[in-house]
Amino acid sequence: MTRGRKLLRRMKASRNGWRPSDLEALYLAFGFEKDEGSKHSLFRHPKYPWFQATVRRADPLPTGYIDDAVKLIDLLLDLDPDL
């Protein structure tokens, strides 16, 4: 199991206490590219540009960011299971 899939499994089990660096690791593990804003990071998937997410730089992140990440990665895996 890849690092990204392990991290995804852990996020599904518990949505509390995650940091922006954890979400960055998750998105990058699934092929997303990162752009920096002043207060947020934007992640876009190059193969599926409509898959994008914004992550603010705050510790710990509100659980909504984790919920969105899990849903987005699950949709991506449904579309492209080889990732």
C-alpha cells in the first residue's frame, strides 16, 4: 500500500488533528500540483483539472477540509483506480 493510500485510510478513520502538511502530502501522493496563495494553497490535478482543492495554513485544520479531501480523492480513485 502506498503512502498516499495509508494516509487516506487514516484520514477516513479520524478527521481530527490534521495539519496542512498532511493534506499536502495526501494531494501530492495522488498526483496533484500545488500553487501557493497568500493564505491558502491550491491543489489541482493535471490530468483532471476540475479536481481542485484549497487548503488554508492553520493548525489544526477544521474537519471540513479533511472531509472534502477524502471525498475528492475517493472520486479520483473511482475515475482512475491506478493512481
